[in-house]
Amino acid sequence: MVNILKVTKGVHPVELTCDEQGIRIEGDFNASQKLKKQIICCCIPVTNGKGPDPTLLPIDHVYILYAHYIQRTKMIQFHFVLPENRTDNDSTADLYELGYSVPDDKVVEAEAFCEEVMSQAYRNIKLHKRLLILINPFGGQSKAKEIFEYHVRPIFQAAKCEVTVKYTQRQGHAIQIAKELDPTAYDAVVTVSGDGIIHELINGFLSRPDGKEIIKNVPLGIIPGGTNNSFIISILGEKRGFDPVYTAFQVVKGTPNTYYSFLSQNYGITSYADLGTEHMRWMGDTRTVIGVLQEIFSRHTYGIEAAIQLVETDKKKIIANYQSQKKMVNETEEIPALSEPVPEDWMVVKGNVSLFLASKVPLLARGMLSHPCAMPDDGAIDIMMRHCK
């Protein structure tokens, strides 16, 4: 079904069309100047150039945050997020707001037009989500609050989400919040932090008697506000995973996916590179590279005793399984308790290593592709290990 609405922008006529592809705009020659994006230079807001012209292509329904008719101003208004380059699947995004005057005899048509747009934009997606926002003001370069207020809050406001903001005050605070959370009060919990707050939330949820149900029914949204942001860049890529606008858009329009794994478990060089550079957080993700180089040149080794249930060791088969998206393990098995004997078919590693790095995601940090065949839902953990004599 095609809906057409004739409106105006100033004295210029504009035609809006809603079809199954999205919204088409004809006659708005200044749409590319409506980009709500500024940079701060010496405490002065400066417009950061023009964005892409949304009238050149249909605005796909998935990008639309809200459409409504405003009685007071007699205008129809659209909020949407648009990739800077719609031909690039890794492109970052910007927030747009467009408004047009509606003649008195077109009010009913305008309201019906908005209803149709919203029904298409939120098909199988909850409207007016209730979001609990957890902000870690101390993580990374201490910019999480600024990221939320400048980039993220405008997205949630445009989508008419109900937002409750809490700031974590100490290490482990998110664990306490997760333990006390009423799962019926929110449609999603959103972190504006690095990976640490996500880790605390998962541990807090799973320490509850109803932990497994909470994990299934309370989606987690992730806004990059830390140093490495390894989890989100492993899901969305290094560009979009570091883009607060696109990740906020994902919270509004994304559909929940359930994973029972989180990032990496490491010992040796990588863990001490992280712990040994806590005082360098002001450097951003560069500190990770410096920490790893320090550990490599120091030639430290670390004693280890590990028992591993091997699923596959042939690298060619691992690559083939990754390319076919094949699950490595079809059924979840309980790991034996530490007090029980190690199963006979498991491999036991004893001795010194410089590196023991197990991961569920391919990227440890931006530019650090450590486990290229890791998939978050294949049921297996990819391990990289280097023995030392």
C-alpha cells in the first residue's frame, strides 16, 4: 500500500510517500542541513558539516525512530537515524529531524500517514521501551556521561523511550543493581561503559535464583564508553561498535538475541598487560598495545595447570566450520566441579606459558583480531596458547 501526503516547507511544496521500502521525500532541497550533529571546540558548539541527503534514497523503515503530527505547530515531524554511507555496511550513523507544515485540510491524512509509518517502523518491535541506563563515570577516559548526554540521550528521546539513569559509584555496584533489579520494570538494561559493567551485570544476574530466566528475558544494550569495548566491536565491527549513535539505535530498533558467553578468559601476557596499565587509561585503547609490548619484551612466563575438553584442533576444519557457521557443540554439557577427577578424554596442560587466551569473540580490542574464527553462539571456546621451555 502506498500513502502520499502533500505538505510544505516554507513556501515550497513537498511530497511525502510511504511504501513498503520506506519514506520518500520530494521537494525538500535542504534536508541534508538538518543533521543534529555538532562538535565542541573551545567550549563553542560548531556544526560538523552536512550529513548525507536523505532525499536521494528512500529512508528505510528500520531507520525511523518516530513520526507524529504536532497539533500545536500544525507540523508533521520525523526522527530517524541514517548511516553516513548507506552503501557501506560498516558505516557510522547520524540523527536527523525533519519537519513539514500540514495544511488544515490535510490534518486527518497526516495523522493516518504517521500511523502507517510507525506501524511499518516498529513491526515486531516494542514501542516506547523502558530503559535502565547504567553509566560508569570512571571507566575508560571518563567520558561515558558526556557520550550518553550528547550522543545517546537524543536518540532515546527521539524514540520516546522511558529512560531511568543510574551511575555506578564503585567497583561491584552493577552486581548489586543486577541482584536487586525488578525484571518486570524495564524492557532492557543499557550500559554506557566498557566491558567491566557488562561483566558485573551478567555475574549479578546469574547469582540470583532466577538468574537463567533473567538472562533470557532482560535484554542487554551496549553503548561504548570504555577503553576497548571488546564485546560490542566483536558484534558490530570496529567502526559501528565504537559509534554511540549506531549502538543507541540498535537498542531502540534491535531485536534481542541470547548468548551464554562473554568475551575472553586470559592468563599470562594479556591479563598482566591489562592489569599493569590501569594507570594509563587516559591513553584509550593504546594502553593495551603498550601493555602487551611491555610483557613480551620482559619475557615473563607463568605457571599453569589447565584441563581442556578438546572439540577440534585441526585449523583447516576450524576455518571450514567458521565459514559454514556450523555449531561446534550442539548440546551444553556441565563442566565437572574442581573437586571431581578430570575426565579421561580431556587434555591436561602443566608447565609454563607466556600466553593462555580463551575467547568467545574474535576481537580483544580495536585492531586486535586474536581469534578470527570465534563465534559467540557455536558452543565452543577458542583457545590460543604458547608454551615456554
